[in-house]
Amino acid sequence: CDPGYTLEDVDACFGPGGFETLKYSQTFYLPADGDEGGDGNQSSKGKKLGASSRTSGKLLAVTPHRSGRVSGGCYWVLRRLVDDTEIVLAPTYGVGRERHLAGSTLHRFGTSADALVTCPGGPRGALGGLYRPGDGGRPARLPPPSSSRSEAELVESVMTTLRRDGNVLLPVDASGRVLELLLILDRHWERNRLGGAYNLVWVGPMAHNTVEFARSQLEWMAAPLGAQFDGQRGHPLALRNVTICSCSSEAERAVGDGNPSCVLASGTALDHGPARDLLLRWGSNPDNLVLLTDSTGCPPRGDVWSGRARGGTG
């Protein structure tokens, strides 16, 4: 059947000029039908324009704001110019301040918009309402979740397993939340000098690329990381205690010295990649631990172990 588009349409969409790169709080104006629209955007030709010039003949103003959770992540404020109707699109966000990211600014816009589109249980829900600042600048009824408590629970779970000579598997994404986990564990390894006793490994086909790219993106991360780099105190993503591997065979060599190991492996759903390989290898030992750090990626147990019963790894 005809999908309604051609390969040329796909090339035109993803080719040069197919995307407009925006920074946080930078507004892009979408034109109304029949309007060319180029000069109406602040970033189009690098010149300053008055508000009336920017919005003349425009239909919609689109502005990204920091959402937390992942580096460069954003939620979107869409404002219809004819009547100032405002819609906020926030598929994912993190309200807590973390090691590599500041918290989301969603409370500034999401509570006053005409409509908020988000995941179930978002800030419009009963729990989210507890985090909203009160009227008149009063503090929120409940402070955001404490990241330090979550970090302590994570580290304690990992170390308890390693001390009993077990191995820890953390299924992670390729380039998002894994950075926060790496910073937490690398800092703990460094502070307690654990490198000689326990292995800390990150394995994924794009792991090397991810860390190199992340090291050049400090402007999108929390201010303390940039201050550490500017103060010549070393790069915060140096990860000196982490062995980075691109495949399962490299990871096996990295943990082959007999020391208990903590491995962050790509494949949050445990149905593919290094995470699945290590699960099939370590899953039968009750001393080992599989630590799921993202509840949205948890697979049904039967889906994973049915593959193990067949003896498959892919």
C-alpha cells in the first residue's frame, strides 16, 4: 500500500535544513499557511526584531525548556498567537536536582497552561500537586524527592552484593540516565578506593561514543560540572574508575580477574544486547543482583526467562 510519502520525502525531512536547532527558552515561530516565515524567527538571520515583526503572519510560538532527567531533554510550550492559548507538552521530566542535571522548570509553566500533556501521574495528578509551589510564592507542600537518599540506596544495594562476592548487573539505556549512574558509582569508587577490589564496567555498542560526546556537552548539564571543568579540577566525566567496553566479549575480559563486578550494560528491557547476555550468564546465581533503575523499562519476568529456557541470547 502507499504510505503517503516517498524516500525523497524522508531525505528532505532528515537532510540539511530539516531541523531547527534551539536552545532552552529560545522561541521559534511557525508560520501560518502561505507565509514563508524565515525572518520571523530570532535565530534565522542573527538580527534583532521587534515583537510585532517576529509574530506578524505567524501562527504558533514554540519554546523548549529544561525538563531534567536526560541531558538536553526538554518539554515544550506551544502558544497560539491569535488568542494566547498555551499548551505544555512534557512527555518526561525530572523534578529533582541530580549530579549531572538541574531539576525541571516545569512547575513554572505546567501549572498555568491551558492544557498540560504529560504521562499519567504527572504534576497535575494528586502526587504532583504536592510538589507545586503554593500561591503567593509560598513553598511547596512537599519538597522534591531527595536524590541523595536514592543514591545512598543504590550504592548500598551494590556494595552489599559485592561484599558477598556477588556480581551486580544494572541494565541501562545507551546515553541518557546511564550518565547519572556512572557519576554516582565512579565517585563512590574514587572516594573509597575500590578499584583494586571490585570491577566497575560500562558495556554498550555506543558507550565510547556516548562518553566522548557527553564530555563536550557540559553546557546542557548542571552548573557544578561546568564549574569543576572551568576551575581546572579535571573533567567531571573522566570516569577514571570505569572500564568502558563496546561488546560482551570485552566485558567478559574486563571482569575475568575474579573480582566481584558491577556492570552497567545496555538493554533496559533485558531482552537484547549485553544486558541480556549477562543476565543469562549470572541469573542462576542467588548471590548476584539485577538492579533495575528504570521502572518504565522493566520486562515481564516470563519474557526474559523463556529465552533462557531456550538457551538463546538474542
